[in-house]
Amino acid sequence: MVVLYALSDFIDCDFAISGSFPSYWYEGRCLQSGNRLKLPRTSISEAIAHGLMQQLAKNDCYSREGKMYGILLVELPNGEQRVLKAFSGLLNGCSVVEGWVPPIPGRDEVALEEARTLAQLDAIKQELFTLKQLTERQQYEALSDEFEQQLQAMSDRHRHSKHQRQQKRQQICNTVTEEALTIALEQLDEESRQQGIERRQLKRQQNAVLQPLQQLIAATDARISELKQQRKALSRQLQAQMQASYSLTNFSGRSLSLQQLMPGGSPTGTGDCCAPKLLHYAATHNLKPLAMAEFWWGASSVNQDKIQGKFYGACAERCQPLMGFLLSGLKPKPPTLSPSRGVRSPSPDRAGVGGEVIPIIYEDEWLIAVNKPTGLLSVPGRYRDRQDSVLSRLRHLLPDGMALASVHRLDQETSGILLLARDRQTHRQINQQFQQRQVHKVYEAILSGAVRVDQGKIDLPLWGDPENRPYQKVDWQHGKPSLTHFQVIAREEDYTRLEFTPLTGRTHQLRVHAADARGLGVTILGDRLYGCCAVTSCLHLHARELRFEHPYLEKTLHLQTITPF
């Protein structure tokens, strides 16, 4: 089975390999030496991945289910470069597919047990479905509601009768003789007793009808609980068997099972992701990995956090814990320094940490401004797999790094000038300028279509739906005021290059103002979140200029970078 491909199968032969530069690092700590090992995602690996995306787009079978795909650029012993490709889990129900890296050894050993367990799990699933559709549940609810209505109507009637009896008692006590009074009061008391009997009879009727249904439902719920416990036990048993059978090999030739690598247990699907499959295959076939890239293709994931055509790093639960072992045996390779165009080149000890170079374009004792690359967060995210950021790298790198604070933020996909303060007082003063709209910002973008007007402004209020984060939309009722000026710079074929000058700083402001039909009605090139379908390597939005008053030097700072696209 052919699994090694020529680069020309995915990219043009004249692709500038020498210009390949990391946008992300797969990394982990070696279990033996403790050294941090890294494998980059570079522009060439992303270009290869885009070539694979174009191939996937031609066949509907790849869009039936959303999943992660990946490529690994490797070097053969003779120095030639080749490409491996892999998918996570199963592809249309198959683990072995012609042309793709096969699964990690171990699945075959438990294939029979896996099939038997999966059949049991499917039977449990079907029984659970049937039990949850129990018609007696709806019948119980309907009858219960009916009895409650009858009881309520009876209570209302009895309450009215009681009030009337009270009035009659007061009236007859003042108008009738003693013997007649006794008879009249007994009649009223008898009426009260009869109503009590009527209520108790209805309650007994309610119990007689509903109790059998309650018992049946309780027995059904007990069976559902039992089946869920069985399902959990079967899943754990199968997972333990697969963890003991799956054996991964690293580049030092050492092999360990998933059970040995993750003795505390691992989530379902560990070992079936792209990265472990690609690295294991390379290690067992004497192939030297050069760069890797993983992306999502197909329908969005269940929780809507994966978008077709977008690159993603190693997942925190399944892949990241294995990276240190899988990369062991590779010789650590320091990142290559690459000076920024049109800005001061950072010194080697200030170039970056934990990933690609972050060019520093301005620095004094109060402020640092960097040219943030696309794909890197401005500040760390909430979860483990989103800790790499400009702020975390600089905090690790600089002696006074822990005091750093980001004055503003750029989207992860947006490149350009990011300003950080080195102390609280400076942060407060610069932040005040941002809040009072005294900071002049200029962005440059390429839009994936023709913009007919040369300049203008877009005034559309934006609101972030808490049920669909991070997506923002125009909302005239809940939205916050958002104003953007724009100026077309150039037009070429179906694309438009323009400058954005935002007067407010809302989340995704420029992206929504460009994409929304009430704005420009044309998405920024590469903005898949807001509907751009073009296959491209990045979001074409760059924070090009930043102008503000320095809080201590009593002068205006005008920071500029050259747009990288």
C-alpha cells in the first residue's frame, strides 16, 4: 500500500521551501532526559495540507463526517522529502484505507473483542432508546395532569361551598330557634363531610390509576440505570484492553503501550488521532519528520469548536500527553531567526520562546510592541491546549516578564502590532487612551470579492451570542455601538485590498463589518468563521499601524509594520 507521496502531489514544484517558517510547535518533554522536544508546523506543511484539502473537496465521502486530518513532511535516508497523510479514528467506518497511514498496531489484536463489545454496546443503545420512548411515561403525565385539574376544580368548588356554609351558619344563628338551629348546623356539617369523602374517593381513584404506571416507570428507570452502568463497564473494559494492546514507538526505537504511557487511563480514541499515527509510522519506517500540520475537514464538530479548513494543534486530552514520548529520539532543533521586514530585527536572545520568532518592533522601560504572527493567541486561553501566546512567551523570556500585561488584544488569526505594558501604571494610562478612543489604529486586509465603493464608514452594533461563541453578529437591540472607516487601496481581479480604521474596538468588529450584507457584504479572505470558502493559508487581516501618546516621553509614538500578504 502506497503511503509515501511526492511533494508535487500536493504543491507546485517551485514552492519556496527555504521560506518555510513555524506557525506552531508540536512539543513535549522527553521522559528520559527531560528535554523539551519540538516539531514545527511550517508554511510548507500548511501548503501541503491545503493541497490535501483541495483533494478532499473533490470527493463527497470526506464531507460526510467531520474529523481531523493531518500530513507529515518526512525525509528519507537518502535525503529525499516525502509526505504522509492520516485521518483520526475511522474513515467512513474503516480503519485501513488505501493511501493513508494505517492505524497503530494493537487494534487487530483486540478486533474480535472490540467487535463483540461494540455489538453489545449497540444492543444496549437500542434497548435504552426503546426504554426512553416508553408510552406509559406520556400516559402517566397526561393522567396526572388530568387528576390535578379535577382536584383543583374540586378544591375550588369545595372552597366556595365552605364560604357559603360559613355565611349560612352566621345567618341561622341569628334567625332560628334552638332546635331548628341544631338541625340546620348538622345539615351543614354533613355537607362538609360528604365533600371530604368525595375528595378522598378521587385521591384513591388517582392512586389506583397512577400507581401501576409509577411502578412500571420506576422499574424502567432502574433498568436504564443498570444498562448505563453496563455500558460504562463494557467501555472501560474495552478501553483497558486497547490501551494494553496499542503499542507506540518513538525515534529512539523504544516501544510502550498506551497503558504504560498513561497509567491513570486515557480518553476513548487515544492513539487513533492523526499525530500519533503519523509519528509512529515515521519512527517505525526510518523516516525523519520535518514538519506536521493537522486540520479539520467536514461538518463542524458537535460543540462547534472546529471549523472546516482550519489548522489545530495537538489536542490536550489525547495527543499532547504522548508528544514527549513520540518525539523522543529526535535531535532538538532551535528555531531559525527571521528578521521582520521593515522593522528592527530582534536580538537572538529576544527572538521568541516555545515557538516561532516574535519580532519586537519597539521597546523601552515602560512598553513593548511586537509584530504578532497569525495563529498565535495574544494572551493565554482558559484551557491547557491554549496556553501558548505572545504574553506567555514574553513572560517566560524577559527578566521582568511576569509584570507584563497586554494593553489590547488581536484575534488569534489576526497578525500585526500588539502593545504590552511593563508595569501597572503604564498599563492603566495606555488602557485609558484606548477606552477614550485616543489611539489611532490602521488595519490592512484583503477581501474575497469586489468592493464597489472607494471609501466610507460602517456603523453597525455588534453582539456576541453567548450560545454561539465566539461568533459575533449585528444586533440593533442588544449590540454595542461599533464604527469603522474604510478606504480601498487596490483592486485585483475579484479581490479588494483596503485599509480599515476602527473607531471602536469590539470583538471581530472588522470581520463582521466586512462580511455582513449591511456592511461591505464581502468576507475577509481566509475568514472561515464568517463564511469565506476560499482555500488560503491564513486570515488576511493585519494590524499595520498604531499611534498613541507615550505616557512618559511626552511624544507621539507611531508604530508601523509591513503587511505580510
